Amino acid sequence: MADKYYLNAALKARAAKAVDRKTDGEIALDDISRVKVLSPGRQVFKRFIRNRLAVFGSMLLIFMFVFSFIGPLFYSYGQKQIFYKFDRQTVNYAMAKDNTAYNGYDIDPDAAVERTVNNAMNSRIKSMIADGDTLRFEMGKDNAYEIEKLRDDIYRVSIADLTPICTYGSSTVNIGTYSQVRKTIEFRGEEVEGLADAMTAAVKKNAGGGSFTYGGVTYSYKKGQAKTYAVSASFDGLRYIGEPMDESFEAALEAAAEKGESFVCDGAEYILVANGAAWDVYRRNAARPARVFSRLTVDTFESGAPVSNELRVNALLAAGGSGRFTADGQQWTVAEEDGFLIVRGADGAEYMELTPFSVRRYTGEDSMEYSLKKAVAEKVEEMIEAGAKSGSMACLLPMQGESGEYVYDENGVLQYQEAELVISQRETGEFVITAEQTIYVIDRFSAPSSRHILGTDGDGFDVLARIMYGGRVSLMVGFVVVFLEIFLGVIMGGLAGYYGGWVDMLIMRLVDIFYCLPSLPIMIILGAMMDALRMNTYVRLLIMMAALGIMGWAGVARLVRGQILSLREQEFMVATEATGIKVKGRIFHHLVPNVMPQLIVTATMGMGSVIITESTLSFLGLGVKHPLATWGTMINSVSSASAMAHYAYIWIPVGLLICLTVIAFNFVGDGLRDAYDPKAKR
Amino acid sequence: MLKYTLKRLLYSVLILFFVMFIIYILMYNMPMGYVETKARELASRPGATKSYAEWLADLNAQYGMDKGVVQGYFVWLSHAVRGEWGDSWAWTLPVTQEFHNTVWYSFILSLVSFIFEILIAIPLGITAAKKQYSFTDYFTTVISMVCISMPTFFLATLLKYVFSVKLGWFDLSGMQGRNYMNLSDFGKFLDVAKHFVLPSITIIIISIGGLMRYTRTNMLEVLNADYIRTARAKGVPEKKVINYHAFRNTLIPLVTTLGGSLPGLFSGALITESLFAIRGIGFASYASMTQADIPFIMFYLAFISILTLLGNLISDLLYGLVDPRVRLS
């Protein structure tokens, strides 16, 4: 049989011959050409299109496919494209604060200040301010430091060069440890001859502890551990460490010690450092300046000119001194004018100001105009005086265009507009100035507009674009899963139905097992597992499709087996066996095509349920993940109570699309079933 | 009959054995180190009585994780058969205790929905079949199709949006109102009942479509049967034909399907309960699944597998009981 025999064509050809035979060309009432014989396929098609619901479903499906697969080609936005917009928002525009922290600047980088001393400087300076001191000595581990007040808010730290002279006043010094066993004293410093014997005698008298006099000095001892005694010497009055000084020094020291101040004698300066009840007296030699600490910051007015460390340091030093200095190879003067420390260049022009009060842009990214800074400073001062925590002022801010850029007129002059600045003081003391500004933000949850027909979602994605791409994923998942189900189901069901016996038994038990597996819980567990492994969203998609397919084939296998069992007994199968067609051919060419109608119906209906499962999983956040859009994820992104109430325009269209697609698949499936076999039980 | 039942029961046990084996393999392959993480977490909880190493050894031994899959499965099985399901990790309660705490809420929710489903779907299906190709028929068909096609989560969200957000009739989720503690006993009952309204409506709408179609199809088949034609030919009043001859015969498939779905009333509505925060077994199991609470998941999956098998068995047995023409073998 080379050619297939087409009944319709043959009948038509015969009728044409009959017409030819008749000369008048009229067709008789019973002429065969009046009867139109439809092929089985056309018959099914005709029955199908008579079903209005099925046609409606088909139209919907065609629309969905065009929308999801072809729509994105013509839609300019992508699924992962984030949209931005310019929005007027109240932002923290500037910050004004009275600087209270003292910052240190290096005068001489080689003169390093110990870290512990440097870190403690802020609190030292504050305690100096509280005590009203102008000079204080700080004993570090390696060096002694002097902190000198140059003027208000400016302090200089130098590495002091001190010569110890004497101690004055009553003091007790631990001089060593006496061992009762060895009867010797281990001295810490200078040895005192014969003291050990005196000590032995004293211990014999009073073992617990006590005091004795030896060589005009009073010693006291206290019992320590393991038959040892701590021996201390009590000194009173003046005790030289090195060379003794003359009487005039001693007189001056006596006078100074009462007040606890440093004094000058013979052109040398002596300082007193408290040590317990006594004073350590040092001669102060020239110190080496190391750092300058100040709470003043540099403000270069509108020029925004750079300020080098040298200029800053020298300006600070000069402000507490002569007022003239050289820095960066130039001459400068610094002087207080109307309460402000102004630094002027050699030409007498104002270069910068030293001020504890700073006003700057909040982010520090942009500059601020001097007049505005001044206005803010004045307002803040006014607020501090009035004790107000918040206030507002109207002023001119640079005008911003729609896209946030500054507006210039044709001459390139910056344009200004009236703006309201709100100043409020924080608990921490600084003043924050807020103003309305046009800024560039992600266009979140924008309502439907001509730019975004369905608006944007919480991530600034275009909802319509996401719906299109989401539809792609949902439909694709449906197809792949159903294909897998049918593929596995036909093979397993075909084998079981055709062979029967133990193959059938085995496969059907397998079918029972898979039928019994709770698929939704398993999918949820799989999703949670993939969450824990932080799997790539595309891999997740593949695994999800495979798992759904593997869990869904049992129903198809059962259907195919049932059909094949009944078909196997029919005459045409006997004929295939009689003509010696191979087993493979018998199953796949003769049995399976006869199961096709049921398979197509199952597949169509199955698509609907797979789409529901997929969207449910995605909705639960266990299916396809964020950047990739699916219908379920889109609803999930606005499923919280507040988002649900406010952004109904996002999730209602998506939900309706899911419903419509599933309904369409069901309608078409129903229609196909009716069309294939009008008498079939639904 | 008895022999058939016994045979089916044995088959069911065999199937259950393999189903649980598959599930156990899945659980066994939970992301690496999960048990370790869990042990660390349990050990660092306030008031933890065991150290990390003790917990780890305990957990591994309890679930046979220290052995191979097959051996581990038998360890689990031997525990499970004796009713030792262990302690839930997520709920820090014995699994059976958590089951008792939750299953009755699920049962009540499902039962109420089931009753309403029957009361609505069967009369509608019969009406549609009586007037085939009429407007009512098309209307019911479309409605049932819409109900079948509705994803649970969308319907639940929609109901919440309309009745909770827009109309404010019900709370968004939860089982108790704000002043639950101040109410009288009857008031408490009413309060909980009110919170069950939206979940039940969700379940009813989702499940109504299938039953409606099933009723209609079966009724249509019966109406085309010869004995109905005979009854009509005899001049039996149409009312009697429908209510007496046709309806009784339609009941055969309905009773078997509905009987088969009775065990399912205990299985809980996973998504509905989660969305409405009804503390039923579905909600509990969903929370357990997302937190990889292995003991509870194993228990829950075994439980619903048993329910499914039981449902199939009941349905088949009922078929033989209700329809004398069917002989079970």
C-alpha cells in the first residue's frame, strides 16, 4: 500500500466523472457528490467549534500565548528592568553643630604622641576647661607631655623635657622587700647600708608590722607573703634627687607648694606634679611641640578653597600667639574680628574662618552657599538663645529642574527658589536642617499611568512586563510538566497494559505508590530545601518541573493502561498480531494513537492544574524566585496585609490572568472531550 | 468481602511502606548540616538542658541519621510502629501532642465546609442536569469551572480584600478577636466561629465545582437510562421520576466519592489554614515544612498517606455496599 486511500477524494473523483457524463450538468437529488464525508479530524473540529465555551477557551489561550510569548518582543520594558523617578521628598539637607570634640592636628609629624595620651586628650582638655587650668602635665609611659592652652578652644600638646629636682612634702616610698629567712632586703633603688640589720631587730620586736627609725628616716614594714615584709620609707620635707639647690630655690618652692603652682627661680621654670601627698618638682626645659588640638573647624566661605594641614595648624597656633604666620610659602594673618577668627592672606583678603560652629550638607557630598550657611548659623544661634528645639526659616535654595539638576539661566547663573528649611535639634545636640528636594528614587508602587499601564511593583519593575514574562514561565512550566507526565505515563501505562502479568503488577503498584505520595507537601519541602541551599532560580525552576512531572505521571499511566486493556481485545489488535507487526510498532503505532484523544484531554486539563500548583508554590515563595517573574511571585510580593489593601491593581489582574488561563485550559479540555466522543461520560 | 478487605488492607500497608520510604529518602537528603544547625540552635536556646554534642548525637540516633538510608528507615519505622514519633523541632512538643492540639480545628473547618459543599453542590448539579442546555445549565457549568480554576491563594486573598479590608466584616487572619479573653464562653465560641467563616467559604468555593460537575454528569447519565424512559412512559409524574427514580441512582457514585473523602476531613487545608492563620494541622505542617521539622513532617506525611489509602479503601468498599450489581473480588 504505497498511497493512502482517501475516501472523500475518491468519491469526489467518481462524482466528477458522473457529472462529465451528463451533458446538461445537472446533479441528481441522490447524486453522491451532494454528500460530504468528513474525515474524523474534521468531524472533531466541527464538533469542537460548535461548543461556544470551548471556542471561548481557545480564544483565551491564543490570547495568552500571544500576550506572553510574542508580547514581550513588542513591549519595550524587560522583566528585570528597574525604573526610577524624580520625586520631591523631604530630605536631611544640612547639619549644623557646635563642634564639641577636640580634633588633633600634627605640628611635627616626627614628634609622636603616645596613643593612650592622644586618645585621652579630649577628656583632659575638658577637665582643664572645667578646672580653669592653662597648663597641665601628663605623664605618659615613655614621655611626659605638657598641654598648654594657647587661647580658647586651641590647645597645644608638646613633648616635655623635664629634669627631676626633688620631692617635697611627706611621702611614703616602697623601697624594697625584706626576707625573714635570708635576713636581707632586696632594694628597689638605692641601697641603704645596715638597714637589713635594723629591720631584723624590728621584726623580732614586732612580727606583725610596725615602724622604726634608722639613720634619721622613718621606715615602716608590713607583712607580706611567705615571711617577707614590704619595707617603706617615709620622707618628710625636701628630698633632692640630684644636686641640692640653693636656699632661694627652697624658699620659692615652699611658697609655691602651698598654692600648688609652678614657679620661676633663677630664670628657670619649675613645675610641681602631685604625687600622693607630696610634690614631685621638675625643672621645665624647652618642650617640643607635637600636636595642636582644637574644636575649631576651618570654613573657607564661598570659595571652597583647599586648606592644607600646614595652613590649618599654623593658623591655629598663630591664633593663640602673634597672629602672623607663614604657611605654604605665603604670609598670613589671623585675628579676631567681631567674635570670629578670620584668616587673611598677604593681600588682606579674607581667606577662611576658624569657627567651632559648622554648617554643612548632610551627606557631605555637596557644598553649601556661604550666605545660606550664615543664615542657618544665625537662625540656630537665635534658637539656642530662645531655648527652642525646632524652628523653620524661609530662604533661597538652588532651583532644581524636574530631573533634579540645578537650573541655570541663559547666562549660566544659578537660579534660586524660595524654600522652607525646617531646623530641629536632635537629642545629641546637633541641628538637622530638612528641606524638600527633588531626588532620584526607584519608582516603587507607582499607580497605573501612560508610562506604566499597570503601574510598577515594590521593586520598581513594570507590572505589565512582569505579567508577560511571568506568563511565559507559567505556561512553559505547564507544557514541560505535562509533557513529562505524558511521556512517563504513556511508557509505563503502555508497558503495563500491553504485557500484563507481573510487569503490570509491578508498574501498577508503583503507580499506587506515586498516587499516594502527597505532592503538595513534597513540593513545599523541596522548595524549603532549595531555599536552604540558596539555589539559583533557574535551577530551581528545572528541579520543580522535574519533580512535578515525576509526581504526576501515575494518573496518566493508569488511564493509558485502562485504555490499552480494552483496546487489546479488539479485532484490529488481533490483526496486527496476525500480520506480524513488531511489539514496538503495535504499542506505539496502533495502541497509543487510539489512546491519543484521552491523552490530549488529560494533557489540556493537566496544564490548568500544573499552572495552579506552580503559582501556589511561587506564591508561597518556594517556587521560582525573585528576579524571575511568575504570576505566583507577583501576587506574593504584595500579599502582606497593607500591600494587599493598597496595591490591588497589581495582584488582582495577575490573579485574574491565572484564573482565566486555567479556565481556558479546562474549557478547551472539556470541549475536546465532547468533540472526540460525544457520548463519553465526563 | 472480608477477604477482599483484608487483601486491600495488606496492599495499603505495602504501599504505605514504600511511600514512607520515598519520603524518608527525601528527608534523609535534607541539606547537609541541617541536623548540626538544629542541634546548635536547640543547645543555645534559653533553658537548654543538653549541650550541642549531646543534641547532635541525640538527633542523629533518634532519626537514624548516623546509619545508612535503608537502616535508618527501619530505625524510624520501628519507632513509628510503636507510636514513638519523637519531639517536634519547630513546636518543641511531642509530635502527637502538637497533632492533638491542631487536628480538631482542621476537622471542624473541613466538616463545616464539607456539609455546606454537599448542601450547595448536589442540588445545583441536579438542577443543571434536569434542564440540560438551558441557561441554568450553562451558568452552573461556567460557575463550577470558575471554582475549579480558582487558585486557593488568590481566592483567599480576594475574600480577605473584599470582606476584611473593604467591608471590614471579618479579621484578616487568626482564630481569635482582640478581646477574646474578655468574652463569655458562648461569646468565645461565636468569636472563633466568626474567624472560621472566610476560610470555610474559601474551601467551599474551591471544592464545590468538582462535586457540582460530578453530580451533573452522573445525573445526566441516569436520566438517559432506560428505566427513566420507562418510568416516564408509564406516566409517572416528572417530580417523582427525578426525586425518586433518578436521584436514588445518582446517589450511588456520589455516596462512594463522598465516603471516600471522609478521611480527608482530618488532613487539614494546608494553604487556606496558612493564609488565614487557623492553627490547624495544615498550618502546623506548613510551618514545620518550611523549618525542616523532620519528626513532625514525617508524622504528618505518614498521616495523610494513611488517610489517602483509607479514603480509597472506603470508597471501593462503599461501592460494593451501595450498588448490589457490583461484586468485589
